[in-house]
Amino acid sequence: MLGFTIKLVDQNEEPSTKTVLLSTEKRSDQWSMLLVSVAETRDRRAFSQLFSHFAPLLKSFAQASRHEGWFPGLSEDLVQEVMIKVWQKSASYNPEKASATTWIYTVARNCRIDMLRRKSNTQHLPLENEDFWHEADEDTPVSLMRQKRSEDKVQSCLARLPKEQDEILRKVYLEGKSHAEASNELGLPLGTVKSRVRLALQKMQILVAPEFRDEVL
Amino acid sequence: MSTVNHHPESSMLVDFSAGNIATAPSICVSAHLHFCSQCRNELLRLDQVGSNLMSEVEPTEVGEHLFDSVMSQIDQLPKSDTAEVSSTCNMADSRYPLLVNKLINGSESVPKWRRLSRWLDVAQVTTGQNEYEVALHKICAGGKTPRHNHGGQEFTVVLKGSFSDEQAVYKEGDFLSCQPGDVHQPLGAQNGECICLSALAAPIKLSSPFGFLMQPWLRINPM
């Protein structure tokens, strides 16, 4: 009797999980398609849809920054700079390598660094922050599947991280605190901060133990 | 490319992905990524973490005018990008990371090799910051560099050739991080010169008896 009940619950739960997964997949594909059409046909309507979705997220991302020299007044400047870059660079977006959200995140991070650098540099640096980044080269169909799987994995694991791991990742990625700064702020030894981050990344299967690295990649 | 054996610590890649490390160490991490597909792939996944965290924040409404302002700026964009680096310094090498060549070619003053010892040359590059000295080092084949002590952090990436120290052999793309207090004596490989890119935070101390003679040359000089 008990077994039967459990089975019923399982049956009920399965479809709903699937629906959620399907709908997020669809959602992220939608942004990627819009971005591709901005690149290919300079589609202003597609761009305005991207703008309506991403600009408010980018503004919050900008406001979360606790970088030295950053102030909230810069938030809309960052939004503008990022969206202009999105328009300009859309041709370099490859939907097979990353979702539009991930790509736009990298543009935002790079713009944020450039803005901070412009404010603090005393002298000339012959580089823009995008010069620092390389494209990942997993581009075979198998890897493409793996890429999608890893995005899903990251998303579902992030939602279930223990609070202390989640807190540090947010400090690092949103507030822009380095591991060392996070350790100071939280009053935790640097080793603890590093190991919490490492645990989180292992759960998301981002970090592979060095001895297995070659086999997996 | 698969011969890269020494990588940045994972926490450094995370800080890089989040955009939280200073310019000079970022240059070294980026140069390593040019040679290391494993770290490039890890980085892509780390970027997914950032993007997920960003897309989960509570959205903040932007000003009404913002979209129009962006569109009018877009309409005023120049048609094509003509910001190509034109001059090429003979120190650049097509097999180096693009960013290293840009640094060499874009330096305000053309970098020049300066002799530090019989076996070691150094050429500083401009990076517009003053926390680290960023330079190329050239160790000649079989060269012995002075045994030295690190007063501050140093990051090094091998761009060409190889060298060894008491710990290991470092080849193209390998990334080394020396902590304050670390002592080592790099030796150039016998089969050819070795060129490295490094970012040094504070003056290194020479630990050989006559090392003080070289001290003035090794003073940190960020540019």
C-alpha cells in the first residue's frame, strides 16, 4: 500500500519537473534566437525585446557591485554601454557555444571592468577587457550537448546550494569581491572561503579533480 | 597545446571569471588561457555561474528614456571598426597570445630588452596600472638566473621555450604563481631561449651573496 502511494507521487511529480525544464529551455532559446536575428538582420524589434528583458537585470547587476570606486549612479551608464556592445558585437555571438544570457553576462562583466579601469587608470593600457577573453573551443555536436547539459546542471545546482556557499558565490560574482575580500568581510579564513567555493563548483561539475581532467575533457 | 601542466589555482579562475582580479594578474591568466583549452572550458562554465546569478536578481526598472538613448547612440556609431594596431615591434610573435602582442605593440614606449645578467634580459611593457610590474623575461639557452626570494606575489606564464627550477619544468603555456617568501632559481632549458611574461607585485630579494649588485636593476617599476 505504501509502495503504491509512493509510486503515485512519483508519477505526479515527473511531468511537472519536465514541464519546468522544457519551459526554461524554450525561454533561453528565445533570447538566443533574438540575439542571432539582431546579428543577422540588424533587427531592431528583436533588439528592443532583448532590451526589455536584459536592461532591468543588468541594472540590478550593476547596482549589486561593491567594487571600490563604483557608485549607483553608474548603473544606467553600464546598462547603456552593455546594450550598445550587444548591438555592435552580436555577430560574434555563437548560439552553439553559450546561451544569450551567458554571452550577455560576459559582455556586462567586461564593460564593468572597463568602466572601473577607465576610472582608476593613471596611464594608458593598450587593451580593452574583451581582449582578455578567449572563446571556449568545445564546438563539436557532442560537446554542444555537453554544453547545454552543463548549463542546466549549473542552474539546477545553484538553486540548491547551501546558504553559506551561495552567499560567497553571490559576493564574488555580483558584488565583485575577490576571495580574499570576501574572507575579510565575512571574517572567515581564506581557506574556508576557497573551499566553500570549490565545493559549490564541484557540485556543479565545473571543477574536475586534476587527476581526472584529461579523461573528461 | 595539451602539454600545459601548471594552471592557475581554481579560485583565481573564479575571480577572473567574476572580473575581480587586478589588470596585471588578469593579463597572465589570459595569456595562460591562450595555451590551455582545459582552463578555457572551465572558464566557460564559470561564466555560466555568473550568468545564472545575474539572471536571478530582482530586475530594476530602467529609466523610460534609456532605450531611445541607446538607439540614438547606436545610430551614431561609426560604420566600421578601424582601431587596428598598426605598428609591429619585433618582440611580438604570432604564436603569442593576441593580448601579449597588443601589449607589446601598443606600449606607449616601445619595449626594449635590457640586460640584467649574462643570461637574463627583461623588457617592460606598459599596462596603465601601478600595482605590478609587467615584463617579458628572456632566459638564454642553458642560462642560470640569480637565485631569488619573492618579496611579493609573482605570476609567470611561459610564452616560448622552457625553463626549470627546483620544483619542476615549465613549458609553453605553463602558469606559475610565486608567493611572498618563495625562493627559486630558474634555469633556462639547454635547447633554446625561453621567454616568459610576468607580473611582479613587489621587489624580489636576491639571496646569493653578490645578489645585492643586481638589486638596483630589479626594483619594481610599474608603467
